[in-house]
Amino acid sequence: MLRIHWIASFCAVGIVVNSVPAIAQVSGQIEPAQIELGQIEPVQIELAQTESEQAEPEDKPKRSYIGIGGNIGLSGDETSIGDGGFTIVTRTRIIDYLSVRGSIIFGGETTSATALTGEVPLKNGSGDIVAIPFLGGGISIADSDVNPLISTGVDVPLGEDFTVTNRVNVSFGDDETDVGLLVGVGYNFTLF
């Protein structure tokens, strides 16, 4: 809580004010009188904070990342989600509890998977985020084929600068459903 202390000082210096007519009562009669106001200094107001009360600026948490990883195909072979391969992973935080997660999987057919995900950061007793489970939907694109995608997983922060991500991507193709397990590590940065 920020406390504000007001310090005001009033002094008579420098400004001459015109005489102001007033009414004075002298021995039972009401007669006009002239009252001359002295010289007045403007009010000085200072705001002060004690060291313990000063608000410290909050750093925005580094919640977006870009990194590398690998995808292990669990079923299907219509896309690289089902085949497996080297992966570039991303997360772009839009607002608290909402992010866009993407991956490009280089394999038999290079596949791009992008999902809008909702998330719930889990915190320990001291308020630090220990895990961020997420679930969302989007699209996967492989050789001009666009398919619906479901993505779920958990991000685990490793200090301020890195995050480990584990995801299961499910792509619903024309002929079969591809399922892949993605594991990667990302470098954190602040975007929004």
C-alpha cells in the first residue's frame, strides 16, 4: 500500500493583494472599513514516500519462447506429426491464460502445427510458476493439406530464461489421425 504524506508550508512573502472593503462594527455602529491583506506565498506541497513504501516496478514475466525439440510419431503417417522429426517450437503469450503455440516438424512431410491454447499456471507456496498445463485447438498444414488439430501438454519453466515443453498433437487428416509427442526446450522472452 502506498502512503502519501502531505507537507504544506504557508509563508507571507512577495504578493501584494488590493485592499478589500469590509464592514467593521465600532461602538454599535456599522461602518465600512478597509482591510489590507498582507503578502502571501503560494502553498508548497511535497509528496514523500519512505523506502519501505516505495512501489517497485514489476517485471513482466517472460512467458513467450522459441526453441528446438523433437517429435516422436505415435500413430498415423499422413503428416510429420505421426512420423516424427526435428522440431522448432514456439509459444506467444497473448494475455494471461491464452497463448498461441506453434511447431514446425521437419520429417517425411514438413508439417506446421498451430493452436490457440488456454492454460492454467500452477504456482508453489512462494508464488513461482512451476508448471503451465494447456489445451487448445488449431490447424496442421502439410503439403497444402489443412487439417484440424488438438494440442495439449505442459510447459515447465527452468528459471527465468528457459522452458521445457511437452505436447501431444493430434491431427485429424482425410484418411487417418496422426498423433505425436513433442518434447522441446525454449528460450523465454517478453513480447506483450
